[in-house]
Amino acid sequence: MQNRKATIQDATEFYKWAINSIMKNVHFRAVSYEKCKDTEVRLQSHPVDIVKGTMKIHAVVGQRDSRIKTRVVICYCSECLASGACEDWDNETTANHGVPKTR
């Protein structure tokens, strides 16, 4: 394998390097500063609750109405592979709309 070196000065140069790299199974996406700022402003108007134990969580499945399912380890049972989450996942809410958290 050839030893390649690149000098990367900013995110745009990294993106250009990445899409031309040997990593063909990885999809890279460039996101503009303006898009990030727009998203930041939008998210600030929708505060979210803290999900305790995030450093231990290895898997998250989004649900509707500000709900997520979490697991410390990923599950590969047939139900999870087919629909995303079996009954062994923990239920969390990410926005406080008077909806109690369930376990």
C-alpha cells in the first residue's frame, strides 16, 4: 500500500480529500457553515431533555413525538433487524411536553 500524505487546512479540503480517498464504503457529506447556523437557531427554539447515561448508550432508535429508544448494547434479534427495536430497549423522551418518561 502506498504511503499517502495530505496537508489539510480546512473542512473543504478535508471533504475534497475524503471523497477521493480509498474509503469507498463511507459516504461523506459537506455541510455549509450557514446550514449549521440555521440548524443551531432552530434547535435552540426546541430545547431537549437530557438523557441520563449517554456515555453508556451505544444504540438509539428515533420514535415519534420526541421519543427515542436506547440500549447499552446493540440488538441483532430478528425483530430489531425488521422494525428497529424489540421490547428490550429503554424508552426515553427528549422534549419535556408533560409526557412522563417510561422504563
